[in-house]
Amino acid sequence: MDSEIIIENKNTEHIYRDDVGSKMGMWLFLFTELILFGGMFILYASYRFMYSDNFRVAAMRLDTVVGTVNTILLLTSSLTAVLSLAAIQKKQKLFSMYLLGFTIVCGGAFLINKYFEWSTKIHHGFYPRGPEMANLSDGEVVFYGLYYVMTGLHALHVIVGMVFLTVMLVFVYKEKITFDNNQKLENAGLYWHLVDIIWIFLFPLFYLIH
Amino acid sequence: MENTHSINYGTYVLVWLGLVVLTTLTVAIAGLNLASLTVVVALAIATTKSLLVANYFMHVKSDSRVFKVFILVCIVIFLTMIILTFVDLIFRVP
């Protein structure tokens, strides 16, 4: 198989590397993530089916502008993540590091927006068992519960992705990731793109119900 | 090892541009009053965006068939879960 290579190093030891196997392992992990979020999406769909009017009222209180900005941020970070892989394959190490750095900064900006968005909501009393919640209908309470759990779990994934990418940045710097040995970077990218895809669905389902 | 990905910056930037356009479109359409169609249109656009990300950024398009089958099986399992849940919800006797 062309994917399995054996590198002979100075000490004539054989280092075995299986890039396709590594990528497949990453995809298997991504499937578990898909089912984790998938379960929550099913919960969301069921409650939206039961309380569609309440969901509409509750969603009106979310800030569409912040949601849109965060969507663009994540899409852009996905672009720079895949470009950093392309750059290392073209032996442009420094450019690849800049792109990875930019990706991590975009993730940080996403989290800062999320922080301000959440603190505004909490300040106004919209949080589980918050002062405003007693005046809301059942469906609205469920909506905010799902909103905090789903965007919260997603934000957690953004943090993990940022750590993952930072480690890759160090690996590129130390040349543990090179033009012909970059499966680790691709795997980190796969994770980052999955987090992006999850947000692609969260965004219209929470911010764009009218 | 031969890396079969197209390592062309231009293609990626074009895909990103498409994603941004689709985002603008989905925000604009949400402003219109399409009643029950809103969620259908929103999900259709989100699915299109995900396909772009998966095919180009995640390189599924140029991956070998085993990955495509893998992903398809996972999505079919997920859709089955959704359908079974909704069969329960819709036909539930109060």
C-alpha cells in the first residue's frame, strides 16, 4: 500500500508509519463526536416540534449579528487551517506557522464573542434558574437550556481544538511535522473542521428562527 | 507517500468565498417570512455548507472510497435515529 512507509533512520532502525490508519482512527473519533452532538440535535428537534412557537419567541432574544460574526470567524479559521496544511506540503514552513497562528487567534476571537454574548444573557437573568426564567413558558426554558448546553459543549470543543492546533504549531516549528510527514496536522485540521460543521448547524437552529 | 490532495490555495479560497456567500444567504432568507419553510431552507443551506467543508477542507472528495462509505454509514445511522424519534413523536397517543 502506498500509505504505509518505512523510514530508515541513522541507526538503521525501522520506523513504521501508517498515515491512512491514522486518518481512519481520527475519523472514527469524529463519528463519536457526531453521535454526541447528534443526540443533542435530536433532543432539540423533538422539543422544537413540541414547542415551535415558544422556540421562536426565545430565539428572538439571541443576537443574530454576534452569531453571524462567529460563523464567519469559524469559516475563516477553517480556511486558514487547511491552508496551513497545504503550505507545509509546499515546504513553506513559516507561512504554515502564520496560518496556524491565525487559526488559533480566530478560535480565541470566537470564544471572546461567546463570552460577551453569554454574560449579556446572564446579566439579563436568562440562565437556568435565573430570575427571568420564572416568567417564561416551558418551551422557552427548554430553549435556553439547550442553548447553553449545546453552544457550551461546542465552545469546549473550540478550546480543545485550539490546544490541539497549538501543539501542532510547536510540532511544525520543531520540524516534527514536515512536507512529507504531516498526518498529525491533517488530523488536527479534521477535528477543527468538524467543530466548524457543528457550528454551521447550531447557527441557523438557534439564531435564525423567526 | 503520494499526497493526492490538490494543494492549490485558490480552490480553498473559492470554497471559503462560497461558504461566506451561503452564510449571508441564510441570514437574509431568515429575515423573510417563509413560515414552516424557514427551517427546511436553513437546513438545506447548512447541509450544502457542510458538504463543501467535508469535501474540500476535510478532503473527503479525494479520499479513498472506504472513507466515503464509512461516513455514509455514520450519517445513515444518525438519520435512522432521527426518523425513529419522530415516528414516536408524531404517532404518540396523548
